[in-house]
Amino acid sequence: MNKHIIKIISSALSMTLLSIIVLTPFSTLAVYNPCTSSNIRWSASSNRVYIFGDVTCTLTDIKSLGSKYIPLELVDSANKIWLLKANIILQNGATLKIHSEKFEGDTNGLRLKSNNANLNDYISISADWGNIDIFGVKITSWDELSQSPDVDYSNGRAFIRVRSRLDDNGIALESRMDIARSDISYLGFNASESYGLSWKVLTNSLAIFDLTNVYGGIINSRIHNNFFGAYTYGGQNMKFTGNEVSENIWYGLDPHDDSDYLVISDNYVHRNGKHGIICSKRCDNITISNNRSNYNNGNGIFLHREVTDSIIENNTTEYNSDSGIAIFDSYDNIIRNNISKYNEKGIRLSVGSSNNIIENNDFSNNSKYGIYTYEGNDLPANQTEKFVNLNTFRNNTITYNAMGIRFNQAKNNFIEGNNIFENQRNIYNYDTSNNIFLANITNGNNITNYHYERYNSKNIIKDTDNFFLKIFDDLSETTIINSQNYIIQNIKKIATDFYPDKSSLTVNKIKAGASIINYEKMNLMLKPTTGKLSAIITKWNKDGDFGKSWTEQTISSPDMAVAHLVGDLNPGFTYNVTAGLNSVGDFIANSSGVITFTYNLYNSSENILFNVLPK
């Protein structure tokens, strides 16, 4: 069979399987052994129901097969609503199946005892080497006195968790929790593994994280008013897709230590008490795409502490109290095609974040900065460099912010092809070095929108046709480079230096003073074969006689030959070129108004006046 046909069939099968995974309950994807009474043990002294062995049990199974003293009630038989007042612990591979009638189950609603009036008067469902499968169910904590969800977590609150571990023989005892098409609310409080919905590998050892995982995810569900929306620790290949995650006390979605290869997509994450989506501590290969993360009291999307090799793309982050997107001590990530507006900052990078690519994003209408970098007070986890470094910012739209770009403590970053306009201020560098600003467009900014260099900042502006620059202090300077060897005109008459491969000038406060100076690429190209040459334009008429004049001086290698290109002339007209007392010749301007010639009669340190005048 043709390999292309095979590829198409394979792709179609993959899409079909993906649809099955999204729309089908976890328990129908495998064959399970039925629950028996021997798999259920009731401990009245600890108020625990133990379910163990390779079986699948439902609430009806627990009620009918377990002890009659288990405090589990079907409080509304018509609507299939249960009240659970005992802890359930799944062991040795057991599965708890909680499915609604619509999906061939016995549970439309599950209330977990969580009495607010008393300390620790709540229950939990836990899997310690087991599985929890929730499909189409509304689950909430339940305060028996108020006959409503427990809205106060201060005395503890009901929660659901699954935990994996490595046993003493080195065997991974792994757990899983899958949630789909469900509504889960008012669970969890501020205690380890008790955050509401939690997936955890029981270890602090990096070696064990490589051997043991926890699995599952949440699909097409509403997760709200929990302490955390969802928390993972050591999660692997998990999916959080198509959910609404809102009004949780702290975080919306929180993949934590060594949670890898997760997909977080197509969620609406909003109005959470801290960050909307946060991945923290050695998470890698995370895909965060097509989410809306808005109105969170922190960052919309946050990569925190050694998150690597991950992608943030096609998200919208708006109206977050801090940044739309934040990168903290994280590396080798791609942030692209996002819209980050109406936050305090569009994106911020800190604590040594490096080698990230930030491209094709819209960072606009933010109250402080479109792009912001800073050192921070924290130390990076495993490196000494605290400056934000070696990142690429390209082809972003940065508009209508209080400040377009604010770089503090940043070095060796590459800023290319961004549209930076209509900000109250443009680009501000503070304690920065060797950042390259290449071909950024700053049209439409007012006079306060200039490159600003302060506090020992030394950066490079390259291949940018027209911009304003201010040098604040004696320790700061900017090198301006044109890779095509064009001259850079400025009112201070600072000379442009020419080399075989570029032209450049270095601007400091001594040369430029404290003024805001406009620097403009002019249509004069000088390309020496060797050495170094400097030049200053003295006249550049773009109408009238179209006359041009400039001075040239050799700095090294006076035996050089210099190729010249002179533009902004009247097409078809003949121009006479002189160099000092020497006649270079007559030249006819082409259809673009350009003449070219080569000159090689230089003397050491001689200042030669060139004139181009019509005949």
C-alpha cells in the first residue's frame, strides 16, 4: 500500500481514537472484574471503607455488598443523589466508578460530608494504587446543618485524591483519576494532598519520579469553588481539556513537581484567587493551548521553576491582576500566537529565564508593560545567572501599553521585527547589556517613545531605519549597526564607522548629551574592501538640486578601495562626483535615483569632502 495512504489512514484512526477518549467513560475502555463483598471492608473505628483488588465498584455496590453500617445514603432516589459520610480508600488496583444515569451509571449527584461547624468533620475519597472514574456527575461537599455545600474551608473540607508510589521491591503502584462531563465544587482546603482534586506521586526523590507516575485528567467539566481547581504532582500524559475552571480559592489548574507531557487546552479559566494556570517545578513538555485565562488574581498562565520544553500557544489572557503570561526560572519554551491584553503586564520573565522564544503574540493595552523582564529576589534553582538572558522576542505586536518594553537585568536577548507603537513609552533598558534590537517598527509613538538607556546599560540597535534614543547616564551606551553599510544620520553629527561587513556608531552621553536624538538610516552606502572608514553627512537635499555632500576619513588601512552607493537623486539626471580636489567622474542616476562608484585615493587620516552635484 502507498505510504501516503497508510499515513492518511493512520491519521484518521488516531482522530477516531481521540474522539473515543474524549467522549467515552474511562471504565468502558477496558474490561473490569465485578465488585464482590469480599472486596469491600468497613472499619467503623476509622470511618473508612476499603475497596481492594482488581475490581470495579459503584456506590450501589458499596451500599448493597458492604456492611449495612456504612454511612452511605441514596438521599434522592428519583434523581440518583447520594450522600457519603465515610472515607473511601481504594487499594490494590481497585476502581471506583461514579457515572450518571446518562452514561450507564447509578449516580447523578454525590454529596461528600463536610460539616463546617466542627473541625475536621469531613470525609475524603482516596486511591492508593487504585482508580477513580467520574463521568457526568455533580459532586460537592455537603454541610449537613445548612443542607448546602461547605463554603468555608477553614475547618477542613471534603476532597478527592489519587496517589501513586514505588513499593519496597521497586514496583510502581500507580493510580489514575479521570473526570469527564462533570461538575465538581466546594472541595478542599490548605493542606497537603487535600486541595480538592489531587493527583500525586508519593515521593520527593527525582529518581522515583522517573519510575512512578500518576495519570488521568479532566475533560469537558466545570470545576469551581474548590481550594485548587486541580493539582498534580508527578503527573504523566494527563489531559485537561474543554473545562470551565473558575472561582477556586487559590489556583485554577496547578500541575506541580515533575508533571510532564500534559495537555492543557480549550479551557476557560477565570476568576481564581491566584494564578489561572500554573506549572511549577521541573515540569516539561507541557502544551498549553487555546485556553482563555481571564480575571485571575495573579497571572493568567505561569511557568514557574524549571519548566522546560513546553509550548504556550493560541491562548487569550486578559484582565489578570499581574501578567497575562509569566516565565520564572524556566527555559527552552515557546510562547507564540497568544493574545495578552488588559493585564498589568502582557508577559514577564524573571529569575534567569533563558532560551525561550516569544513570537507572534499580541501584548497590548496592558496597564504597565507589554514585555517586562527583571532579576527578582529569588535565586534560580540550578544555575547562577539571575539575569533574564538568551531569549528571542520576535514579530510581536506591542501597542497601547503604558510602556512597550521594560528590560531590567536582561542580557544577550534578541528582539526582532516587533511592532511597537502607540505606547505611552517605548523601550526602557535598565542595568542591561548586549541585547540586540533588530528591525523593530516604532512608528506612531510620540516623543516619549524612545529607546532609553539607564544604569550601565549597553545594548545594540541593528538594522532599524528610524528611531529616537536617550542616554541617561555616563555608564550607558548604545551601539547602532547597519548590516548593509548605510550611514546613520543624527543631529549631533556623530560619525558612522564603516567596515567591510557593516556600518556602526556608538552613542554615549559624552557624544549625544542628555537630549533625545533621532537616528535615521540615509541612502548612502560605503563598503570598504578592508580596514575602517568614518563618515558624516554635511548636506542631503532630497529636492531642488538634489545635491549631496559628506566627509570621509580613513581610520585604518588607507590603501582601501570603497564602493559607494548614493541615493535620493533625480532619476535619469547626470551627476558629477568630486572627492576633495579629485574628480571621480560623471554618473547617471538610475530609475531608483541611485548612482554607484568606487574610490581608492585615500591618504592616512585625511578628511575628504565628497560632493555630488547635478551637471
